[in-house]
Amino acid sequence: MGKQLIVELTGPVRVQAGLKEVSIAVEDNATWGDVIAALARALPALVGTAIAEDRRSIAWPYLLNVGGRRTVRDFGEKAQIQEGDHLSLLEETC
């Protein structure tokens, strides 16, 4: 079946993508790497900047936040997400 997620873009990635947010679809058993791969397909312009060249992880100094509750660190981990969850692609600050 799958799930629809909303990824909010902030800071430089928002400017680079020209969008405030993007909707992506992932399978029910997706890993965080699968979520990033879906984001890379939706926004290929971010590959090499916010999205790593492998298209399965986030490049430093960016991070992926889940609902304002946690930051994804292990991209091989099964994504604990629900339909309609909001993710944020943020630039890490000092």
C-alpha cells in the first residue's frame, strides 16, 4: 500500500528547491534510506547538497527531523512513520 508524507523544507534547501514543502510516497516497510531516496526522486536538485550523493542519507550540515520530536541518525533503520507525518529537512546550526 504505502504512505504519503510531507517534507517541510527550510533555509537554503527551501530556496534551492523553490518550495516550502513536498509530498512523497514510501512503502509501509520503508527504511529512512528509502524515505531519503523518495525525497531525492522528488527533488533531484538537492542531491549533492542536502541529500548525499548515495541518495539514501542526508549530507552534513543538514538533518532530517520527524515531527519536531527526533532527528534521524540511522538511515538503515525502519522508518517509524504514520500516513501524513510531517518531516523537516533542516540545516544544522551551531
